[in-house]
Amino acid sequence: MSVPLLLLIVLALGLAGFFAGRMRALSVAGGDLRNLHSLPGFYGWSVAILASAPAILVMVIWIAVQPIVIDRSVSAMIPETAISDGSTRDLVMADVRRIAEGLDQAVAAGALTPDGASNIRAGLSDVRGRLAEVGVALGANVSSESLRAAQSYRSGLAAGRLGMTAVVLALALGGLGYGLARITPRFRARNTVELAVRMGLILCSMIAIATTVGIVLSMVFETVNFFGQYPWQDFFFGIEWSPNFRGNSSLGVLPLLWGTMYVSAIALSVAVPVGLFSAIYLSEYAGPKFRAVVKPAIEVLAGIPTIVYGLFALITVGPLLRDYIAQPLGLGDSGSSVMTAGLVMGVMIIPFVSSLSDDIINAVPQSLRDGSLALGATNSETIRQVILPAALPGIVGAVLLAASRAIGETMIVVLGAGAAARMSLNPFEAMTTMTVKIVSQLTGDTDFAAPETLVAFALGLTLFVITLALNIVALWIVRTYREQYE
Amino acid sequence: MNDMRLMERSAMTNDVKISASQVQVFYGESHAIKDVNVDILDKTVTAFIGPSGCGKSTFLRCLNRMNDTIDICRVEGRITLDGEDIYDREVDPVQLRARVGMVFQKPNPFPKSIYDNVAYGPKIHGQVRSRDELDEVVEKSLRRAALWDEVKDRLSAPGTGLSGGQQQRLCIARAVATSPEVLLMDEPCSALDPIATAQVEELIDELREQFSVVIVTHSMQQAARVSQRTAFFHLGNLVEYGETGQIFTNPGDPRTESYITGRIG
Ligand SMILES: Nc1ncnc2c1ncn2[C@@H]1O[C@H](COP(=O)(O)OP(=O)(O)O)[C@@H](O)[C@H]1O
Ligand SMILES: [Mg+2]
């Protein structure tokens, strides 16, 4: 039975369980609802959940685990000798899977009988030719080991599907029966449903966490691989970045880290003053009408795709800076520069700073403003001496969040700052960042075993750790700040 | 309440500190204060009483122009401080507020150290020339607010960490530190427990020696305990104003009498 059909059946059983449960609750109550612990609907739900939830859960786990089990047992059937030089076990397994698929299609197209597909022998018939007839092209002749493995792969799949259908249906029916059987007037269906809802919520939050953990683990795995081939000292302390796919690369992270920090610093030195001052103006001086127009307008900046900012940097800001500042001052003649990317990125993160700061400044109690004004302070004295100090931790949090946004930015850097890894103090020179190099190391013809490719994961993990640390610090500051007002 | 004692009370002086005539206050369209005329005396505690929403706070905030900070609020009429019109265009509200201090209903210490809270006013007004002088002002103000002994060992601790009653006394010290001539207090004890209330009331009585104090309160006992003069507001009108003893024992207006005896609230 196919998975969607099975799912449909389980859900139908759940629905039936709902109505049956409700009816049974009404009948055990003898027509008087006050005899029941819960409303009839809760009894219905308790049965529906019991009938469908465990069955679906088992189905999901089965689908996840089955390929692993089958792969392992089939892979064990292939002897080392069957793996030719220059090939790997993984490649052979990929072949086996293609053959199995081909056999399936052949059966579906009527070129083979189901029995024939299971019994066909490589030596006796031209498997490659017969599969080609039904449109499955194989790269090489089918060896008898591969064919036998494919056949056992198919039978494993079939057995697995049958087993899954049986187990899932049994669970659904069993749940339905048990759910109905336990309905008595005193059964606390409402509490049971409550518990089930809570479980569901926990499950969802677990998925988010598990995904994060999965991402980190895959990065860690590849990074460990990388450090197996490239010394970590050279990576973390190397000041040269020159990947070379023929080997002998220098993969020092420092030039990239420098570029990342330089661009982010310029971006922040644009975004923090502009964002903060506009937040102060909006929250402390602007009238409600002005605020209603300007605040959303600033937030629009955050919605512009970064590639559009990148284009703006490439065709407008870059040439402008080059022609009017860099060349006259003799600081270089590069159209792409750290300054270009930093300025444009700064504009992009203005709304992060201004919007969050605005919220934080607004959260400072009015009573503090009144207290300061009543002592004869002016508006700006009040802002400088009372409001900003009170809001400072929150503002620092906002700035750190903006910083992690700047550090992770890629598009603006590619188009604005270029792709040359360089450690220079001149802001009008092209430099590049870690994110850009991650992309460039992973695009094109790549060999996932070479350190030149794997270094992307080490860069990614380093970046992840940096932004994570920034976020943790930001959250910690914001939380400390929250405790200040009751 | 001991009526004989109330009758004996009288204002210390008869100098008029603040004089208000024909004051009207509007919040947008709504007319919150109507035709109020009142003379507030120097070195006297004046209590504003009345049912809530009758405009006590609104009128109090006219006296240091805090209503200027509310966009929709409009004040008409004439209010003078030492004979000088405080709504005159020449008068800087910021300067005025240094002369007319204010303590709010809820203690609102700044999230700064106790020392910095008190030093805030003198610093922004440039009233002190040296650190020593500032130390002196801070100590004097805290002493005057009867808080010095409790905080002298932790002046650098945050003011927000004090108890409610201590915070309110800190706010009083903060207001006193700019050496104002008038101290406005808007229900300064409503967020305090009885013990802290008693401390603050005692303090108010001492402050009278130096300042003219105006206190809004909804507790008639408190008005009777701390004030020499009482003004009764009702629906935006000043119904009756006179010696506290007089108002409480022999009110001239039936509305005052109903309020004092608890029939309007
Ligand atoms: N900021 C404001 N905006 C609009 N109306 C206000 C504002 N403050 C007070 N009012 C109105 O003015 C009237 C007097 O209020 P208030 O002076 O606070 O009274 P009290 O202090 O005597 O309780 C009330 O009707 C109140 O609703
Ligand atoms: Mg009030």
C-alpha cells in the first residue's frame, strides 16, 4: 500500500474514531451530559488522537529508518572484489538503486513479469538491453553481484512496505478500539486531550531544535574532515588566502575575517548613528502623523532584497566613490571597495537598529521623562542623561543583532567589495568576506573531498560561532535590561 | 480627629507665593479646569482634595507648566509666581521647573545611583562648582528627605533598588536638591504603606519651613494631618478654599460637606 493511501486510511480511522467516541460517550452518559466528566467532543478527540497519532508517528519513523536498514543489508551483499578500481561502494550502491528502479519500470511497462524481475540472471539475459528497452539507461553492463543486490533491494523494499502497512493499520485499529473501550462517564477525556495537545506542541518545538542541531552537526562533521587534511593552525592564523585546486593551497582565514570585520564595522558606523538618531527623533520628538509615515518607510529598507542593494552598490555607489573620492585622493581606482559594500550594507541595516531602538526607547516609562522634565531638564538633556542610559543595554542588543546581520551578508559584498582576499587598511581597496568565499568555494566544479572545498564548511562554522556568540551576548544584554523595570 | 487642635492651626505667613486667577484648562475639547482662582501661601502646606477625576493633578501641573508636555492640553488664565506671570513668553518653562519642583504619585527614581539621582538637578542647572559642593548638596538633600542615614553607605547603589518608601523619599531629595521655592506633590503616598506614609508626612511638615508645599491627596485624614490650607475641587471647579480646620469642621459649601462626610467620592 502506498504511503499517501495509508495516511488517508489512518486519518479516516481517526475521523471515524471521533464520531464513534462522541456517540459512545453520549450513550454511556445515558442521555444526560452532566454524568460525563468532559464534553462529548473531548471523548471524540481522545479516540481520534489515539487512533491516528501513534500510527502516523510509527509511519514517519519507519519511513526514515527503512532505507538505512535496507541499504546496509544490501551493501553487505556486495563483496570488495565487485568494486572496480576507481569506483567506490557508494557509486556501486547508486548503480544498484538504479537497476532496482529499472526493474520496477520494466515490470510496470510489462517488459518483465514480477516473477521474472526477481529471478532474472545477469549471465543468462541481457539485462542492460532489456532495461534500455523500457527507457532505463545504465552506464555499464550489469554485473551479477549488482543485479542480485538490486533484486534483494527490491524484495527488501516490498517486505518493508508490507510490514509498515500491517503495523500501521494494526496500531490505528488497536488505538481506535482501545480508545473506544476506555470511555466511561468518569474517564477524563478533557485532560487526556490536553496532554495530547501538549505533546504535539513539544514535538513541534523539538523539530526546530533538531534541525538546528542537525545543521551544526553536518557542519562540524565536514569541518573535522577539513582539519584532517589541513592544519588548523594554518587555517586560523594563516594570513594568506589562495586556494588552488591542484593542491598546495593557502587557506588562512585571517584575510577573510579581516574583510568581514572591516565591512561590518563600516556598515555599523553608518547604521548605528543614523538608526539610533532617527529612533530618538521618532520616539521623542516626532508627532504621531510624521511617525505613522516615516516609521514604516524606514522599515521598507529591511524588505529590499539584498541583491538589489548589491546592484546599487555595483552601479552607483562604487563608481561614485571611485571617481569622487578614491581617485582624487590617490587611494586607488577600484570600483569595488570595502567602503562601497560597507556603506550600502549600513543603509540596509538601519531599520534593524532604528526599529528595535525605537521600541526600546518607547519602553522607557513615561514617569522617568516626567521626573526629569519636572526637575527642569530640557528634552535633549532628558534623552541623553535618563532615557539613553536606561535604554542602553537594549540598544546594545539591537546593535549586536544588526552586527550579526552584517557579518552574514553576502550579496552586497560580492557586488560591492569584490572577491579578492586581502588584508589592507585602505577602505577603497577591494576585499572580500568569509560568506563570499564560502559561496565561491562551493560553486563550479567541486570535489567534495578536497580541502579547497571543505574549507567552506570550516568558514561556515567559524561564521556560525561568531554570530551565535554575538546573538547570545545580545540576548543576555536584552534580558538583563528587561529586569530593570518591574 | 481632634477638632480643637485643627482649629488652632494657622498658616505661618500670609505672603502669597503663587496666585492663580481665572485658570481654564482644556484637554482638546474637554474642559478640565474651570475658572479657578487661588492664592497659595509661602511656607505653608496646601492640600488639594476632591473626588478622582476632578482636576487636582491637572491644576497642580499648571503650576510648573508640566502640562506643556501634553500636546492636547491648553491652559488659559493667569498664574503668577512671586508676582511674575509664569505663562509669559519671557519665562522659560525649564527654568521655572527648577524653581517649582515636583514629586509624583509613583516613585520614579532614575535607573542611576542614589547619588546621581540627587545630583541630577544641581548638575544640569550648573548650581554647583565643585565635586565637594555637589557632595554637600547631595548629603543635605538626603538628610532633608530623612533618607541619609539609610543610604549613606551605599550612595553608588542604584536608586531603583530601594524600597517603595525609600524611593519616594529619594524622589523628594531629588526635587529638594535644586532648592526650589515651591514643591508640588501629586498623591505622594498613594503607592506607600502606612509606615512609609507616616515618614513622608512627617517630612512634609519639616519641608514647610523652607518651601511652599502643595500636596494633592485623596485621603482627607492626610490633608487634615499635614496641611494648613485646603482646597476642595469638584468637577473641575474650585469649590472651597480656606484654612484646613475651617474646611474640615465648618465647610461653607454643601458639596464640601458631602465629600468630607463621605457622600460624594
Ligand atoms: N493627558 C490627558 N489627556 C486627556 N484628558 C486628561 C489627561 N489627563 C487628565 N485628563 C482628564 O482631565 C480630568 C481631570 O483629571 P486629573 O487632573 O488627573 O484628575 P485628578 O487628579 O483629580 O484625579 C479627567 O476627566 C481626566 O480624564
Ligand atoms: Mg490625580
